[in-house]
Amino acid sequence: MASASETMTAAGPQGAGMRERAWYPYLLIAPSMITLVVVSLAPFIYAIYLSFHEAKFGRVRDFVGFDNYMTLLTDERFWNSIGVATTFVFIAVPIEFMLGLIGALVLNQNVRGRSILIPLLFMPTMMAPIVVGLLWKIMLAGSWGFFSYNVLERFNILGETSIFASPDLALYALIFVDIWQWTPFMMLAFFAGLQALPLGPYRAAAVDGANPVQMFFHITLPMMTPLLAVIGLLRFIDAFKVFDTIYILTNGGPGISTETPSILANKMTFEFWNIGEASALAVLVWIAFFAFCSIFYQVAKKRLNAF
Amino acid sequence: MRKIWCFAAALAATTALTVPMVVSSAQPVLAQDAGFYAKAGAPYKGTTIRVLDEITPLQETLSKIVPDFEKETGIKVEWELLNHFEVINKGQADMLSGRGHYDAIMLHGAQLGPMLSAGVIMPLDKFVADPKLSDPGLNAADFIQAPYKTTAFSDGKQYGFINWNYNHVYWARADLLNNPEEKAAFKAKYGYELAPAKTIEQMRDIAEFFTRKKGSTLAGQPLTSDFYGIVLEGIKGGSTFSNLWVNFIENYGGDLLDKDGKPTFDSPQTVAALKMWRELWTFAPPGIAEYSLVDVPTVMGNGIAAQSLAWSDFVLGIDKPGVSPYAGKFVYAPIPAKAGNEAHRHADAEPSVTVISAASKNPEPTFLFLQWLADKKQQDKLIEIGQGGVPIRESSWAAPAITGSTNPTLFAAMKSSLDVATARPKMEKYPEMFDAMSGIAQQVGLGKMTPEQGAKEGQAILVKLCGGKSCTL
């Protein structure tokens, strides 16, 4: 009895202490959670609210149900922007991915001057997007652009037009700029992953007589898959949201040939002041992304053992 | 539409040198005329008003005069100048939010429709009718009437005085047009004398004539790079569409809207104007679809093109020694009319007003300030200090700085444009319309869309935006 009593006596204060400390983790994460709610969640919930209202010129007027969504879904311009962004992403990201992976594999071969090469390669990614935009404007602008003037016009390559003035070429020029800016990021992220791979499997494979190609496909690639999946997904999301460089270089033109959802949403909000429809556009894009990322997550988790 | 980053510095430097002398010499005059504003401003002495305006050489000059108002009335003015896009975004956001940080905000004529429909501009009628606030010597009849009447008033109410009469003029290289060899060659080819274009057709001929490849000669000199017959604004947004709309379509007898405000863009006149627009683009530099209203004067100032239609206040920043190597070699003329339709000529302009925000907490002193700015004395001083400028008053054309200008054809061209200049129709959906139509202007100019398709698509967009109703307020 005495021991039981002692145990109970001892358990009492200990249990109370644990209960008292139960709030402690919540206290620690509270600042970041409050920041997240205030900065991210609250505006997003407000955007959903606005998307169901007629909100023009900063005034929230009547509840309109799904009218804003229906207007968008039947608007050719909205679908054009989705098409532009999709083309942009599905050309730019795979090229960045492949070039980045090839570059990382080359860097991983103990090339000479690697410590100098890596910071140099990373320069485009370190630049602010607005600087990248201005830099390529100086290169490719019609008539006075360095490349346009010295190459395209000198040899009459594009006839009476220029790159950013051509609806057929402007989008591909933007894709090229994105590849130029983001391939180094992919390369260095993959290089960091390669550097972290254990050497044991490679030694075992070498003993078994595997050649470098077999090692890549049977050791490197499977071990790198989680990293490739995460980086690929992040880049995919980021590329779809691209705004700054397009805003500087073409602002969606000529016509609407380079108008992405981000550019369109910006126009709807700050030029047309049609905040209800702009909010609906933001929500639609978010839903599409949420669905895509969820599917990607499940597939990557089950099939690729990522995440 | 008024960004002159590159040239503002040069003009600011010039004005900085001249302003102290002129302002100091103006003090005695100020003391003589201080009566009305000193008395009207007395109840508001010590009040601070905030005014947002756009930074161009014109406003930079005006900002030197603003302290006179403070001395005269005791009302403090925080005069904030921002670039074109910031003025639009920041000014509209402040008005629409109802915050009222700014008491007065400069609005381009095109912004008036959306802002009026949002109900964020304070009408001035009660102040105009108040003898304690209304300056009996203002003489509104002296304002250049067409832009004033169409900009400052809407639906029978007054929303401002006229502040900035931005306008387009025809701009050409006089040294080329007067070159004997070029004149002879032009006459041999087209059968009439080479001179500043009076008609759109002549402008087209001149554009074709002077479009030359590198290696050929221009005025007897071998060209080291390609030379172009014309440069026009072609960027999406900016004033590309207003140029097409007023300087071409209206001069061809077409229009965007009919008398009832219903879309009428698919007329044969519009198609004909779009055909000319497309043809002129073939004589322009390859980057024309990227050219903004800032790039056009830059191209002219660098001697890459023979002629243009450009904003006259930009010309003021370019055609001056030390800015362009071709300064003094330019000639200006009225906007060319359609041959046979000269009696009904049109010229693109963007008359603009500074309005009082509906959320202003100081409307009375703000009204006094806006009225003071439009007063003849201040306008005379503005023209004098700026060595010209863009007048808002008829009497300013007789100012010594204009009559004695070294650039008389520029002011004659400005006057010609302002004689027929009107504000844009006040439309709630002006930004959407403008964005879509400038895209069509680009597509037609680039040859990606036929003029017929452009007219048809433009009409469909307007009908959709206006919902079958009148597009105007």
C-alpha cells in the first residue's frame, strides 16, 4: 500500500506537470501559425469571399454566386492564359530539368575549377527577376537590343518584325529566358543531391562489373528520385506562376500571346479593377494546383518513394 | 502616358537654372494680386492639402510655382510627383479605398469614366457657386474650350478645371524634307513637292520614300544602318490605340462609338483606316510593336526615322541642344487629315484634370488650390518659366515664350491639335476596352490579323463589354 500510495503521490505531480507543459509546443509554434494565418490564410479566405461577389473599383457589392467563375470559364482570354502558362511550363521545366541533371552529373565528375564554376553558374538564379527582365530586354528589344540589332536585323533574320513583337516567337523567347535563369538552380540542387549519395552501392556495383550507364540508371536515379520529384514539383509550381520577367519583357503581348494567368490577374485587378473576377481566377488556379499537387504527391509517394 | 524619365532630368536642370531668377522677379506681381486668394484662403490657413500629380517637365516647372500659393494663402501644399503608372495606380487606389490620403489627384482623361462610375470624384459645382471660394477673375472662357468642356464636365456637373492638355503632333525631319536631292527624287516619284504631310496619304508616301536599307544614301550621305520612313507607338497599352482611333479611324470618318454610345467599329471607314495603319507599319522599325510613347521620341531623337506622330510634351524634352543631335532640324505640323476629309479633321489628345477625391477632408482649400493653378497669372508664369509648355488657355498662345520660340512650328502644330482636341468618351469599362483594342491595333499592324478581321473582332469585343447597351456613362 505504501508503495502504491507513493507511486500515486509521485504520479500526481508528474501528470500535472505534463499537463501544464502540454501547451508548450503550441506556444512555440504560435508565432509562425499566427503569421501564416494573418499573412496567407486570411487573405486567401477573403479572396474566396470576393470571388462570390461583384467587386468592382474596390467596392464589394452584391453576392453573385458562381457568376464570376462562369464568366471566366466561358472567357476565351482566360483559357488562352491557361494555354500560355501550360505551354510555358511544359517546355521550360523539362528542359531545365534535363539540362540541370546533365550539368550536375558533369559537375560531379570532379571537374577542375569547380569551386569557381559553381558560383558563376549560379549567377542567373541569384538575379532578381526584374533584373533578368531588363537584361534580356537590352538583348532582345526590337531595333536597339544588342542581339536584335547586331544579329537579327543585320542579317535580316526576322524580316520586318522583332522577337518580342512577334506573337509566334515572343513566348519562346520568354521560355528561353526562364531556362537561362533557372537551369543553374536545378543543376546545383541536383549536384547537392549527388554529393550526398552514399558511395557503398557504387563500390559494390563496381565490384560486380557495372558500367557508368548501368550505375546511373540502377543506383543514381533511384536514389535521387525523391529529390528530383520535389525539385521538379517546386519548379513546376514556380514556373506556372511566373510574372516578373513576362511583365517586364512583353506584359502579355503582342496581343495576348504571352498572357499568363498571373499577368491576366494583375490586369484584372490593377487595370480593370474587377476584383471579383480576379479573385475567382486566383481561386480557380489554386484549385487546379491543389488537385495537381495532390495527385503528384500520391503518385510520387507510392511509385517513386518520394516525400 | 507621360513618362519622360530620360529627358526630365535635362529639362529639370534647365528649369532649375532659370526658375530662381523668374520666381524672384515674380514676387512683386504676386503681392499686387494677392487679394482674392489671401481672403478666400484665410479660413483654411494652416491647413495641409496633399496633391498627387505626374512627373513630366511641365509639372516639374509647375512645382516651382506652388510655394507662391502657400505664401499667398497660408495653406500648405504637399505636392507629390510620381511617374505615369504610379500616379494611375496609387491615385486610383487611394480614391477607390476611400482613405482620402490625397485631397486632389491628377487623372488622365481616360481615367475619368471608371472613376466617375465608381463615384469617387467630388463635383465642384457647390464650390463654383460659392462667392467666397469662386474666383471672379478666373475667366473660364479663356480655357481652350474643346478639351476643357469635354474633360472637366460630365452629366452637367463640373469635376475639375483643365490642367494638362497633352496632345499629338506631326513630327518630321526638316533637314530631309528640305534636302534638294531628296525633294527632286520625291517629286519625280510621286508628282508633288516633298513637304510636311498634310494628309495621311502624303504621310504614307513620305514613309515609303524614306524607308531605306543600310548602304543606300540619305540626303547624299551613305547610311550606316537601316533608316525608316515613320515611327509610331505600337506597344500594347500606352496610347497605341488612341493614336489609331483618333488620328486614323476618326480622320477616315469612322469611330469607336456612334452618337448613342453604341459600338460602331466595324464600319468600312475603320477597315480603310486599319489598312493604312498596317501599311505604315511596314515602313517602321522592326521593333514597332514594342515601342511605347517614350520609345517613339527616342527613335526620332536618335535620327532613325523620318517622321512620326508623337506627344508634343515629349518633343519639348527632345528637340533641344544637348539632348538630340538633330535638335533644331525638326519640323512640326498638324496631325495629317484624310485626303478629301480635311474639314472634319481630328487630332489625338489626352486633356487631363486634377480632381478632388470624394474622400478629401479638405475640399475647400483644395478647390482654391486647383482654381489658383488654372488662373491666368499662374499659367502665364508656367509658360514663361518653362520657356513654352502646353497651354490650357487661349491667351497663352500670345505669351512671349511661345510667340518668340525658336520652335514656332511646334506651337502652331499644338494649337492646331488643341483646336479640335476632345476628351475620350467617359466609359466605365474604358481600361478593358483599351487593353483589348490595343491588342487588335498590334495584330493588324503586324499583319497577324487582316483589317477586316480586326474591325470585326473589335466590334465583337465592344459589344460584349458594353452588353448591348451604350458604352458611355
